[in-house]
Amino acid sequence: MGKQFYITTAIDYTNGAPHIGHAYEKILADTMARFKRLAGSEVYFLSGLDQHGQKVQLSAEKAGVTPEVFVREVSDRFIALWDRLNVRPDGWVETTDVRHKRVVQDMLQQLFDEGQIYKKSLRGWYSVRQEQFLNEKDREADGSWGGQWGLVEEREEENYYFRLSDHTAWLRGYLETHPDMIYPANRQTQLLNAVKDSEGMDLCISRPKSRLTWGIPLPFDDDYVTFVWFDALTNYASFAGFRDREPEVSGLPRWEDLWPCDAHVIGKDILIPAHGIYWPIMLHACGVPDEQMPKILVHGWWNMKGKKVSKSEKIEDDAVVKVIADLVDPNAIADVVGADGLRYFLLADIATGGDSDISEERILVRYNKDLADILGNLLNRTLNMARKYLGGTLVATTHDSELHAGLREAVVALPGKALGHMKTWQIHQVLADIIDGARLANEFVDKTAPFKLAKDPANADAVASIMRHVAEAMAHFSVMLSPAMPETAARIQGQLNWVPPVGLTLGDLRWGMLPDGHVLGEPQPLFPKVQVAAAG
């Protein structure tokens, strides 16, 4: 087996409910994986859950259950959401897994034996929320601690430290000679500046069991457990077969088939210091060579201007009137626009690497205008006219025109354009091109007017050619949409009564996939119009 394209996401912290940021990250990575497969690559997509830590232990105590029971209940909520949203990882991380624990302890023991881990006592200001000691540079300009740190208290504690400072010069040099480690490029510049600021600082990697028992014990001192860095970050390698002693029985992929990781998909808030500084240095310190350092894709945030948006426009008679109860909750949005409606909004409304706003209005504009009015309307009118004028059967003719040629050229150009956009993971551009293609097909129908031509039997060939062109375009659109909207793609193909050939890739797409005599299926509403009820 050759090298697979390896995609992994930051693992979700099981101390709360999944929110829209979790959903975006997982949908983004899932779509990336599906697209790479459609482009002909073998892909391994890893995702999962970070289940250790003091917050989990305290939450479990508050709930009156063991940490094991608490994380299982929370984990199952995450898993149920990913299943609903068609997020389909090939591998699943849970940091309580014994295979993961072994790799974490193996790495720590190596570093301890090499003198890269030492013990010292530290007195300073400790953030209870972030579970870390703070430096003076973490203060605000007025000397206070910012709200992101939560409760900050003075504390003295003896812990183990990793000699991070021994490796920051290496990381600085690596970033300077590998400008493509981080995407987008401005994040690499930001990281390089942060590395320079962190020189001379070491990393606390333990917590005493006197206050935290829910963690992986240090292999060289059973009075301590591993803090988050060597636990959560190591999942990217441990579940990819790193130091797998029994690959034939472990159920993990082979390390050499996956590594280096082609895309760690993370939010911008955890690039510095965790994924951009600690993680590559941990790998370097454990002997991973420069050519095997992972690449990191940093996505932006969803900002919220307000949960309720007043509606002044008239609600259409045939619209389904609903309310999105909570824009932070992906389930609440999917309740209104469906799993694929949510996937489409999150992928189409943000440029990968940037930020965007989320609101009921933005969601409904995307759903009603792009999906219902353009894509859904095109499929419905095509199938209905084909049934009315052709008995639902496509017929090959020689009728052609500049309008026909223009539609064909636009549709067959989509795969090449998509491959270009996806070099920098610009999924929103791929989707915009598909919707533009569907808009063009609708205009093609309006301009060629088969509903007028059909009144004269002499125009039978022209009508048949129009219907076959639009149905063929819909088949192409369904394939192109499948990475972002798998359910929608399947529904379109079901209504076209068409099953793509097994193993079909973007390079295989050709005009004429629906043959002469192809019988179309029954039309069904693809995206029923939805309006949010007016406030008041």
C-alpha cells in the first residue's frame, strides 16, 4: 500500500456539548477527505475525543458519577451528532484507549531517560479554567488577567517539565525553511513570531495526583499524571500507528502508510502554542525527522451578531415556518434546514482560513436562494418537463446551439476548477461554481423555452436535446456536490435514476453519462422552502 492522504482534526474536549465550531471543523475535514477520494486519492481521516483533564474530573464529581461514566455520556452526544451530519472518519480517537496510553507513556519515558524531562517547584499565578501557570506577558495592559483565563489564583506546586527551550531554535529554523507548514500563510508568520517570544521557556507536562487522578500516569513517577499536552496532542500519531508494537493485531493503520500528516485541521485559537509549538517540538524531540513534520490547516471562527433576526419579508404560502432555537447548537440548525443544509451553509459561507458571521438570516438566504430556488428548482422542473414532454425518457438527437455548447462547456469545466480551488482548500469556491452552473442551467431552460417549443410537434428534437442537456448537467452537479452534501447528491441521483460507476473520480467525468433511452425517476422536492417566523 502506498502513502495515503492523512487528514485529522483537533479532538473535541468532552466537558460540554458540541457547538457550531465543532461542527464546522468536522464537516470541513470530512469534506476534504471526500473530495480527495473523489479526486482519486486514498485517504485516511481521523477524528475523536479528548477525555482526560481536571475539568472533566470536576464535572464528573459535580454530576455525582465517575469520570468514565461522565465522558461516555458526553462522548456519545458528539458521536450521535457526527453520525447525523454524515461526518465519517476512518479512525476514531478516544484518549482513554489503552493503545494511546501506551504510546504516551513510551514517549514520556524516552524523553525522561534522555534527560529532557526534569522536576521543579513553581510558585505563580494559575488559571483554573485553562489549567496552566501564567506568565507576566499574559496580563492585560492594566495588569489584570483577561477573561479568557477565568479564575486566576496564586499557587505553588512541584511538577515535571519538558525542556522545550532546547528545541525552539530548531523550530524557528524549520519554519523559516518550510513556509508551507501552516495554511493560511499569515498564520505561519504569526507562529514564527510566537516561537521567538517563547524561547527560554519550558513546558509543564504533569499534574500531581493529589489534585488530579483522571489522566495517564507518568511512567517514571506514579504520583503524577500526564497533563494535556503529551496526552491530547499525541493522538494524531498514536492512532496512526506510531510505535505500534503489534500492527497485525492492533487494528491501527501502518505508520509508514499515513505519516506525515497532510492536514491537521484545527481552529486558530489552538495553533499557538499547542499545535504550532508544542506538537512539532514533541515529535522532533522523540526523533521524528524534519521531512516527517505534519502540515496544519488553521480555520477561522463563526461570529454571532444576534440569535434572533426580525423578518420583514412576506412568508410564502408554501414555505415551512420554523424557528432556529439556538444558533450555537448544530442540532437546532439541522432541525430546520437538514444535515446537508447545515453542511452547505458552513462550507459555502466562509473562506477556509477566515472568519464569518452566523445568523438565521444568513442560513436561510443560503438555503432558500442557493439550494431551494436554484438547485432544487432545476431538478424539479427538469424531471417534470421530461415526464410531460418525453414520458420521462431521455432521447439522443443532433439538435444543438451556442446555448447548448455553453452549458456543456461550463459543466465539464467544473472538475478542473475544483481541483484548482482545493489546492488551498477553498471549498466555498467549489460550491459557488456548482451553484453558478445550476443557475446557468436554469437560464438555459428559460432561454430555450422547451415549454413553448413543446406546443409544436416539429420541435420534438429540440425539446429532447434541452431535457437531456439539463438532466446531464444535474448528474454532473450531483457528483461534484457529493463531498460537501452526500445526502443531497444521493437524492439527486435517485431522482435521476442514475448510479455513478463504482470508483468514479473527477477525472472520469465526461459529458454523456446519461445514455440514450435513460429513464428518469420520480420528482420529489429537494429543498422545501423554509422561513423563520417573524419576531413578535
